[in-house]
Amino acid sequence: MDPRSARVIADLRELAALTTDERGAQRVAWGPVWRTTRTWFAGKLREIGIEPELDGAANMWGTIPGRTTGSLVIGSHLDSVPGGGWLDGVLGVITGLEVLREVKASGAVPAMTIRVVDWADEEGARFGRSLAGSSASAGTLDPEKELAHLVDRAGVKLPDALAENGVTLASMRTAAAYFQALHPVAYLELHIEQGPVLEEMGEPVGVVLGTMGVERHSLRFIGQAAHSGAAPIHLRKDAFLAAAEFALACRDISVRHSGPEPRTRVVATCGVVKVEPNFVTAVPGATEISIDMRALDAGVLAKMYAEAQEAAAKAARTHLVEVVWTRIWDIPPRLFDETLLGFVRSSVREVTGRTPELPSGPLHDAAEMVPLVPTAMVFALSSPGISHTKIEDTPEPALDLSIQAFLRTVDKTVAHFGA
């Protein structure tokens, strides 16, 4: 194993021991274990002579000035979902720490400024708004509109949780100017895949083409509740049957638009179903159902969305009900920079002899960086192909190769932009 990889893995296991219980990782943003995690990380930075800085959104930065003002930003997140895994997010931050450690040990001034960032609240696990820190830095977050009203399951308001961490909604607005003042010229992120594609391909490391676009909506089918014994089938206005037909149609849409290669795969998920009045002797009079559709190709995603609208209308007609759409959230596909992708491809090839490519279905902080700065990601194989659970894992040989590929990508990026 590469000694740099060994140091990263040792740090990851040390952090896991500090912040994991029998349920899994507990580094939920804005809470006490998350603060413990950041204190630990700040200590690691100070060990190599770097004083961490916090911007107005609580993003934590570690910096080594270079010969040019332009900055390479290496980022990911230390926060987790409740009961999460030992690698999600933290792999990228701790590998960034290793970059800083190696530069410091060399004693040389790097060709360009190198900054490592732990983005605050990437997961959105407690209050529901993910990518909070990176979107604040990107200038796409409206704190008062999007955060002020959010409340966790314990009834704690997000502004109050922010205040416990020295952050306000107003201070979050300053993060975008802070980020621009860093003169970012490239952004790199290492992350576990979180899915089974690389494992299915038999590949330890992957080249990430970009993050899929998302169309996320809530639909409400409105019919008429009735007695299950008294209402004849042909006279019912069954909202659940309409929603069920819609869900099956969305699965067919995703199958129809998926291609054979990882980059052409699309997904559609109906993750929320709420039936009213929800008791055994009632025909459902109303049903709420969600749809989350994702694709790397914007044109394909638009077709999927249009077909989903047609499917919902057809299901409503068939079951004599109405349907109302409410947009929850959307983001276009974010394709990564071709120059940086070239560096990733050559680095992965040098380490593994191959260049498997795939999109990221999950969103990452990198998605917020794409409109602002050339961006790329490296994926490490996930085994057994799942994340956001305590059994999330990546075999050490795959971790070693992914860390090596990422460090080579960093070297190529610094040589290119620092020339």
C-alpha cells in the first residue's frame, strides 16, 4: 500500500472510532458529534502548521499559499447522516489533508495555492436542506427563504442550531464573497460511489462524468373516499390506484430511457406515498406521491419529465380523479470539466490500467462548484454498493488505488494551472 494511502486510512479509522456508535456514524451537521469531528480535524491541520478558518456559512478551510494567487480547492464533507458510514464525505476531506501534509513535508512553496474545505451540512440530514455550505459559497442559497422556516424532528429551528455554531442566516450570505476572494481556478473531490456500479464492473476506481440532473415533485391525486363494502368498483374514484398506476408508469419510463452504459442509465423513484383517509374499510379519497427523476443528459431528463406528466394525467382519467403537481426541487445535470476529466482519466489509467466512466446519481458539493470553476471527481468503489448505513464500506485495496489516483490528479492539476 502507498504510505500516503496508509496515513489517510489510519486517520479515517481514528475518526470513525471517535464518532461512531453501534448504529453507525453520528456526525450530523450542527450537532455535538459534528463539532467534535471538526475539532479533531482542526487539530490535524494545526499539527502540520495550518490554522483553520471558518467562513460565514461555517465551511472550514485549510490553506497553503502558493506562487500564484489562483487556488486549487479540494473539498468534501465531514458531516454524515444518522447511522451513516465511515467513508461518506470524510474520505475526500482526509485525502485533502494528506495533500496538505505532503506539501508541508516537502518544504517547497507549491506552484499554486492549495485549499482544503470541509463543506458544512452537505447531507441536510437534520433539517432537509442538503449542500448548504457549498451552495452558500456558490451564491445559490437564499438563507432567509430556504432555511429560516426549517425545523428538525425535535422541534429545534435551524436558525437556533446555526446560532449554537456561531452562524447566522445573514453571515451565510457572506460565504459567496469569501469564496470568490479565494480566486478558485479548479475544484477536485474524492468520494465513495455510494452505489453498486463500479462493483458490478469489477473496477476499484471510477472517472465521474458529472452529477445527474434532478426533477423532484409531489403529486396529489384527489378522488372521493367511500365505504369499501358499499362502493362498486366501477363507480369508485380511487386516488391510490391512480398513484400506483403512475408509480408503475415511472418505472417503465426509467427502463425505456436507460441505455446499456453507466453514463446512459437513468432512474425514477417514488419514495413517498401518503394515503387518506388511511384505514382498512375506506376507498382512498386522496393520495400524495413523490417522484424523483435523474439523468445525466438534460434532453433525456426533460423527456422523462414530460412523459411522467402524461402518465399522471392518464392515470387520473382512468380512475376518475384529479391530479395536482407541486415542484419540490430541481437541478440541471452538471457535467465536469473536460481538461480536469483528462487528468482524472490519465491518473486512473496509470493506477489501474483502465478508465471506467460513470455519472453520479447522488449530488455532491461538486455540483455547486460546476457553474463557478472547472470541476472533477474521482469515485472509489463501494462494497456492498450502498451508503448512508453503518455497513457502508470500501476494501482497503480499492481505497489505496482511489487515493493514489486522486493524488495524481491533484499533481496534474497543480502543474497545469500553476504553470
